[in-house]
Amino acid sequence: EPEVTQTPSHQVTQMGQEVILRCVPISNHLYFYWYRQILGQKVEFLVSFYNNEISEKSEIFDDQFSVERPDGSNFTLKIRSTKLEDSAMYFCASRRLAADTGELFFGEGSRLTVL
Amino acid sequence: QKEVEQNSGPLSVPEGAIASLNCTYSDRGSQSFFWYRQYSGKSPELIMFIYSNGDKEDGRFTAQLNKASQYVSLLIRDSQPSDSATYLCAVNLWGGATNKLIFGTGTLLAVQP
């Protein structure tokens, strides 16, 4: 069964460092998302990406964040200068079409720990 | 601000009982509704979705939707200890290129053997 894959599963970094989280969405999916979940809190929308551009971003997704799809398969989330409060689980998700039931398929997540 | 509200729980039920999980949402434009299960430290896993008023059954799970009341629920029959997890309600607005899901905080279900 096709799945969304994410790497790394866990990354520990120092405050102020740049991190890149990688995702490989399901191959025939067209819409891509990043969500995050701070420990004990809800799953929060960060950004959606379609047709090689951001279609929507949340208030959380400030100038420190960026996304790109460099090679038609990987979908990356970059945090330029990490802060302690960026510590969270980051989930990549994808969906096939816009006009379907809207089911998102989630990857297993990348846990980011900022020290 | 579009909100999805859930009781955080924990909801404790004995094994074999029916667990009832509830969710309300604020945006009347919401078109489809999802229940995800999330085990601790894991990613959300889709249980079922519903977009028409009424009931939808899938095995031991039944989703119920009442758009007039902006209410969606999930019933789990014959609850098992393996059902112990956090259940996330999510809603989706159709239209545009985003179609993002908005999640509630989740309800922690504990099924007691």
C-alpha cells in the first residue's frame, strides 16, 4: 500500500540552527501539507502546497519556515533558525485530488527537539 | 476562526461497552468530517469519514453527522483495550486549492479490560 514517508524520524538540534525535514508523498498525489503537533496539543495546520507553490499558510508559518518540492518527489520543510518552541512532531500529508472526500494520508512524523 | 471542539477526556469505558465520542464545529461551510485515531507518539490514522447527514457504519465504528446542529460523533461498539488512543475529529472545507483539515484537540479513550 502506498504511503507517505518522512525523514528523519527524530532530529535533535541546537537553537538557532537550520533544519530540513523531508517527505516523500504518495506518487499520484497532488496536494501536500505540513502539520505540526506540540507534545500534548492538537495537530495544527502549517502550510499547503499545490502546483509547485504555497496555496495557504497559517500564522505559525512565518518567515523562518519555507517549503519546496525540489525534484518532483521530495517535499521539504525548512526551519531557518530554530527556536525552543519549534520542538514538536512534524507531519507531512498528501491527498490525491481536491474534489474527493478530502482524506489526508499522513506520514509517520519527524520529531524535532530543539535544545 | 474556524474551530473544532472535543472533550479532551479521558473517557473511560469497560471492555465490550460502547464508547461515544463527540465533536462540534463552528464553520457551517464545513463539508466533510473525519475521525482519526492517534496512538501516543504516532501519526493520525484515518478511521472513517462522513459528509452526509445521518449515520455511516464501518464494522464496529459508526459516525453520525448532524449539520444543522454542527455536530459529529463516533460510536465504537464492543470496545477493546486496543482501541485505547486519542480520537481526533477533523473537518474540511471544500473549495479552493487548500482543502486543509482542521483538527480538534482529541478525546483520549481508555478501554478498561
